[in-house]
Amino acid sequence: MSEVTRRELFPGVWLRTVHTRKFKSAFLSLTLMVPLDRERAAENALVPYVLRRGTREHPDLESLSAALDQLYGGAIEPVVRKKGETQCVGFVASFLDDAYTLNGETILEGAAGLLGELLLRPYTQEGCFSSDYTAGERGNLIDRIRGLVNDKRHYASARLVQEMCREEAFGVDKLGDESHAAAITPESLWQRYQQLLREAEIEIYYCGSAQPQRVEKAFRQALADLPRGEERLCPQCEVAIHAPVEPRVVEERLDVTQGKLTMGFRTGGITCWEEDYPALVLCNAIFGGTTMSKLFMNVRERLSLCYYASSTLEKMKGLLMVSSGIEFDKYETARDEILAQLEAIRRGEVEDWELEGARSILMGGHRATLDDQGRLEEFWLGQTAAGLETDIPQLVEQIRGVTREQVAAAAQKLELDTIYFLKGKEG
């Protein structure tokens, strides 16, 4: 069993600890949480990558690597994520758990200290970030933004979000866009970094065998010099309840051999804060969220209309999104069949094996998260972004109690908002 606690270390700086002896490694993260903003997203995304290049004490990657080697070969990596309309930037880290070191050596304090060093004492030149480090990481960021188009399945899903949420913050990519990235200078990035230190909500996470009091002491010391202001960059999440009367249809042509059909639905206001959200989760699993779903078994396997077909939920925005790969000339047939499968759920046409199979997969997936440190940290970051403290055993029990009628009621609230179809230049 694990014990989960969360406490405030400094104004707007929170520490969540998962006290457990299940793992041989300790997992840490330090995340700055800010509102998604088109003007600032690229700058925010660049900050952890430039910070990871060097510090005052360890001014380059080679010396940082040596410092990690002294901590039993630990790892610290920059990371950029998106939770609802919250952009999450910072570091994830993994170190040998103190319970498994030789001669009772301790690693936690050194790991916390190195994370604090990366955040608070970056390598600088002339009072701001190194021009070489900024230029190098800015180029890498632009390459990552440009490279999104190379994975056509992911690209189509991202374009659906852009079109569906073009007037909402959720339409902004977690990395920002190329034009704003290209305009970043060492001076502008430094100013943004200083603002983040003062105003961003900061979430620290630890999973390992150390007692919460010890973890708290380590991070209080590591972040003792953190400047904090009175104001906070507090993320919000706008929820559009209804779709337009007529769904938007967007087509794009690229050099592809397989069409990508994506469809975005509004959930009628059902989000993770609502009582009927567990029913929507099970509805999504039955519709397209598992390999036993109606989309997979009927649209893909039985009718052979898609190379793949699945659906996902965005719990804070109230969105359900379908992703499929099709032949160009099967667009209308595949679209209509996907909608027909949803209609069947609305009518309550869900077999016992579909209902209980989806329920079992969901409950098993939740339990498996407890055995994976990365997934567990991702789960708690999502809960933090949503302002929720519901743990995994509670989610399992919520899923256990959902009825077929509740699934149908959730499906009836879904409204088709946008269709995005990526097809070939000649198709």
C-alpha cells in the first residue's frame, strides 16, 4: 500500500509524495503550471530545455552528466505537457531509491538539490541565458514543431483539435508554434523565465521509500532561494457544452497514401468534475477506447473500413475524439458507420460482453498504473491540473458502479462538432 500526501512548501509551490516501497527507483518531477497561451507557449516550452543545458556549478552537459553519475547514474530530463488548458513545463527525474544504495548512502537530498540547481541557478552570460544554448535549443524546438507533420496519425488528431478549438486555448499546441518560437531571444526567454519563477504554480512530485517529512525538508532546502511574487498565473479551463448546429468539415491534402479521418464531439458538459463522468469513461471504452470496442470490432475488423479506429477523451475540456485511417474513397462510408456505432450505444444496444469487457479493461488499466511510476506521476499531474484528489482505487470503484443505462445517457449527450479529413494530393 502507498500513502499519498500533498502539502504547500512555499506560496503556490506544492509537494505531492507517494510513499511506497514497491519500486527500486525513486521518481521525481518538478512542474511549472501555466495557462496555455498562444503568445507564450513556445517560450514556456523552451525554458526547461535551456535550463537543462547547464548551471552555474555545472555549466555544460558533460559536467551535469558527471553530477548524475555521482548519484548512482540518475536521470533528469526536460518535459513539456498539456493538461486541459494548462501547459506543464519542467523536469522528470529518476534515481536509485535510497533503500537500495550501498552502505546506507542517501540520494534523495542530492537529487532534490540538483533539481533546485537546474531551476534556480542556470548558466548565464551577460545577465541572461547563454546565446549559444538558447539558439541551439530554439532550433531543436522548431524542428520538433515542424516534425509533428511526420506522424500523420498524430498530425491529423492535432489538426482536429486546432480546428475544433480554434477560438479556445486548448487549440494551442503544447510546444507553441514556429513563428513565436523563431522570435525568441536570450533576453526575452530570460524575462519569461523570471516571471515563471515568481508567478507559476509549481507542483513537485516524489514517489519512493523516503518519508514525506524528509522529502519536504529536502525540497524546502533545495528551493529556499525561489523568488515568489503575490500574483499567480492560474490556469482555467473553458468548457463548451454544445457543438454547432452543423458540424464543421475540414479537408486537407498532403502527400499521404492513407486517409486520416478524425471526428471531434462535445460531451454536453460532461467533464471530470461531473457526477456522470465515469459513465462517459465507460461509454468511450465501449465506443472506441479498447480493442474490444465497437469501432475496433465492427468498423475495423468486421467491415474492414479502417486500418485503425479508436476514440479518446479529454477529461477537462469535455471532448471525445475519434481517430481512424481509411482509404480515400471510403470517407463517407466510414464516417457514417462510426456514427452508427455511436447511435447503437445511445439506444442501449450494448451486449453484456461489451459492457463487462470494457469495464474490466478500464479497471485493470487503472490498477496497472499503480505499478508504473511514470504513469502514476502522469495521473497525479492530471489530477492536480484538474484540482481533484480522487485516487485510483476510488476511480476503479466509480467504474464498477456504472450501468448500461448510464452509458446510454452519456452517449446521448455527445454532439458532433468537427470532422477533419486528411487525404492525398491526388486522392
